[in-house]
Amino acid sequence: MFYCAKLAVLVLVSTADAFLLPAVSVVSLSSRGIRLQAGNAAGKYFAKQSTDRRLTQNTRSFERIACSGAVQTEWQVSDKVRNFLQDVEGNPLQGLEAADKAWSFLRSDAFTKLPAAPAVTTREGQTAPAPGDKDVTCDVVVAGGTLGIFVAAALAVKGNKVAVLEQGKLVGRTQEWNISEKELLALVELGILTQDELNKAIITDYSPQRVGFSPDGVDYELATINGVLNLGVDPLSLIAMVKDSFLRNGGILLEEHAFKQAEVFDDGVVLTSERRSGSKAVARGAGGAAAFDDDSTDGGIVKVTAKLMLDAMGNFSPVMRQARGYAKPQGVCLVVGTCARGPWVDNSKGGDLIYSFTPIKGDRQYFWEAFPSQDLHGSKEESRTTYMFTYLDADGQRPSLATMFDDYLDLMPSYSGAKGPQGQMPKVEEMKVSRALFGLFPSYTDSPLPVRFDRIVQVGDSSGLQSPLSFGGFGSLLRHLHRTTTAIQDALDCEIVRKEELTAMQPYLPSLSTMWLFQKAMSVSVGKNVFDADIINKVLTSNFKTMDKLGNGVMMPFLQDVIQAPGLAATIGGMSVFDPFLVPPLLRWVGPTPVLIWTYHFVMLFAYSLLFQVTQIAGPLVKPLTEKKDSENFVRRRWLDALKYGSGNDY
């Protein structure tokens, strides 16, 4: 019944440089530096640094910006965590502290307070001012480049004039992204890359993948899964190639320009950016290259006027937060981990999609994911990336990431399964750590986020398209890339700019909404009566046993973040038949209200599935009703998209 595999790619990564954002959701550290980045690595406010002294200045700056108004408490870290991280170059203790301050900010009342100035202002009845000599005019401006570049490149291929605003240097990370082949092929199908180029970015391909749980000390494992998150992609080369494709097709790239505000006028949206002090941001395209140096604009400001703005700034996007009324997220996935090599590493059995071997403890259930990796820092030793994660809410009593990392070090030797020459358990001190990883990924029940402003549409993590069970939006963005870019192109062709019509691009998707009960079942509320510490492991064991019996037609869509009505119904029915005594405690665990809400989404999932099949059968009759290039037909075409993706028939 419960879909629980981690399906989107965690983008906790590191490079030779260090970066800073005003609202951090991810921290990643290595011997080559520290990166604080937004939830989908969209590139918020990067300030490149290379020394510990300047890193300290940036961390302090983050504390002032991200945590202003929050209750300041003394940060605590155990000697064990301190001793472990102090041996890793790149000052990971500072990174962990910064990540915990972001987590503290998210849990505080300060997160819900309005900023001094809104990110978006509507100038109704006014026309956009004439652009200056150094300003940019285009069809579409994308704010946030690390994932936004994929959408921008697809639109540029279609012949649009597209500008990308990136607050740092638009570069990939020194850790691979894991993804399934089908999602990755969208880059070829849309003409962004050739198959040969894509193949160059794939650096690992492993199998099998395992899921496993240990309810009441009885191990259950399914280690025959193949083709799910099995490809490791080098973000450095992938983003470099996508960026080159974007520029070859006339794209304009504004690197090291921070988003300041967006103003919506009757005839366009004007995005104001602030050039980083002392930087040289470059705007390049088919028409040549123009360097925006320190003297190019008054006060370091560059304005971009466009027909549409795409917000790809991730989970902490100021535009998204304003659109959501500065509300706290209903769910959060906390993640800690390492990328390491050494004698303790054992990649012989492939990787883990989701694994749990401990009961509920301290208002949280821990899950694990691991996979063979390539050390992009140059080492030839066998390497493995291991994450421990948990699902929870933004309650102020939730533990810190430092506490969670402490638990990670305690449990890691048992989880790894590696043994020494005499069968001894490995010691964490023997790990050769390339990176220590810390992250938090918020999610909202009101997702995808309806369009709240004229001319502005969210894409990627800021749109809420990713599953509440996932770590981020790379896989989700690629899965929806055809639909997203087709809809944007359609809006441009039909001159659709009003929010009432644009919101059809962000429709209700029952296939996404049904996942919220799964997140609820896999999390533990603060102070909840835990009548059975193994209840989550028992439910997941029963779930996967049932799907295994039902076959790959049910199992594989679930594992790849797609919920389909027939498979979900078969799994529910199978669990009721194969494990009927588990149903009452499961309902007690989840509670009546979430079950009632989920039932509505479940019914709508069947309705969407039925309507999708009807539209497929009645295709010749439906087509004439959606062919015209006008607002009415635009909405109809988006409705057909919603039926396909909302029923899981995009799989």
C-alpha cells in the first residue's frame, strides 16, 4: 500500500568552491570546499569562497540573513561527531552548524513572517519601463540555473529567446546524481543533447537494487530489482553540455546575478537582478558575447524584461514562499550521509533503494540508501555514497541534524554489512571520507503549487512536483520536462499570461496527492503514542511482499515515483488478503483524518485513469476540440496532460 522508495535524486554535492545562500536547504562538504545550496540546487545567492577565513564570514552572513528573527540557541554537537568531522578537510563542522541553523529557521515562527519587501509586485494598469542599454529583453527568463538550465535549454531548442539568471557560476557538482534511464532520455528526445553526449555523462551503472526491512528482528530483503536509480551521472559534464546546448541555441546566461524582485506589468514581467560585487557575469548567445563588468550598470543592477518568468529557485524560492503565504511545509525529509572509500566499503551487492533495520526511536524512523559511486575528486579506490534519512514535520521539538549525524555514526557500521579480514565490524574512524552530507527537503500538501501571479510559473522543486518522499527534483523535473516545456511553448504561442489560465499548467494530480498518506505512515509525530515500535517496518514489509507477488507491473511504477490506480488497488487488496491482521493497527497508526483525505485522492486517481482511457479511445473526437491556438483550447490541452500525469499513465 505504501510507496516508500527514494525516487528523486539527492543533490547534496560539493565542488572546489564554497557558496552561500540566504535560505539554505542543503549543505555539502568535501576536502575541496563547502556548498550551501537551495533544495533543488537551483542556485540562489552564491558567494564563491576558497579559504576558511572567508568561509567563516559567509557562515556568519548566512546566520544574519536566513535566521534573522529566529530564536537563537546555542548549537550543540557531540564529541563523537566533532572528532569525526574534524578529520575531514573543508571545515564540515561549520557546514553542519550552518545547516542546523537553516533547519532551526524552518522550524521557527520567524519562517512565517513577511519580509520587508515582497519578491513579486503587481503593477496593474502600468506598462513596463523601457529597458536600459545593458538590460535584457527576451521571451522567457528562468531564475535559478542548476535545474532551470534544463528547462531553458529545451525552450531554446524550440527557437525562443531565453535568459537564465544564476546567482553563482553555472557548474555541476563533484558527486554524481542517480537517476533511471527513462527520465534521462528526455534530454535526447527534446534535442538538448545527442545520445553520444548523454552517454559521456553517465559514469556508473550498477545493479541490483535492494529494499529491506527488519520488523521484530526478522529480516526481509528483496534484492532482485534492476533499472531504478541505477545510473550515476556526472553533474559537472552534464550541466556543462546542457549549458553549451543552451548557448548554441541563442540562450543568454547571466551568471553571478542574484534575484532581487519581479514586477508584473500589463505587457511583461521585469526581473531585477543584482550583480555580485567584484564579479564579471557574462550574457552570451547567438548574437555574440557581452560581459557585464563592474561598470556595466548603475549600482550593479541588471533588469530582464520577458513575457514569462519561470521560478526554478527551489524549495526556498522567495517567489514560491510568497505564493504560499510564507507557510511552513507540512513535511520535511532530513538527510545525513557520507561519500567514502576504504577497506570498509562493500559494493559487491549493488545498492539500496530503501532499507531499515531499526525500530522507531525518538519520534523518528530511520531509513537508508546507498549506492556505488565514483570519487570525482580523482581517487581510483572503490567508493560508496550512503545516506540515512527520516520523514517528519517542521515541529519545533524536532532534533538537530547534528543529533541525527550522531545516530548515523552509531548505526553506520551495522548497516554497511562490511567485515574485516577476521570478520570484525568496521570502525567509522577507518572511513576515508570525501564528503559529509547534510540536507533538508520540505514539501507541501498543496502541490503542485497553483499559479498565484500573472506571467510567473514555478518549475522544479519550487512547483512542488516532486514526491513528498523524495530528496529533490532532478528526476521529477526530467520526468515532467516534456509536459512542462510543451505547456510553456503553448502559452507563448497563445499569448497566455493571466494566472487564471496559466494555473492549468500546475493542475491537481491525484497520483502525487496519494503519496501524502505514505509520508504520513512513514513518519512519527512528536509525542505520538508509539504502540508498536516496528509498525512502520511491518507495513513496509507487507507492502513490498505484496507488490513482489503481484509482479513488476505493480512494483516498477511504484519504485519510479509513479502511482497508478490498478497497481495501488491491487496492493491494498493484496495486503488485506495476505496480512489482514496488520490493517487495524495500520489504520490506528495513520489516523482517521489522513485516511479520509487519502480516500478522496484515491477515488480521483481512479476517475483520472478512467477519463484518460476515454480520451485515448475517443482521440479523433477529442482532437478537433483542442487544436485552436487560443486560451480556451490551451486550458483543454493542459487538462489532457493532467489526466495523463495525474493517473500515472506517463510511466
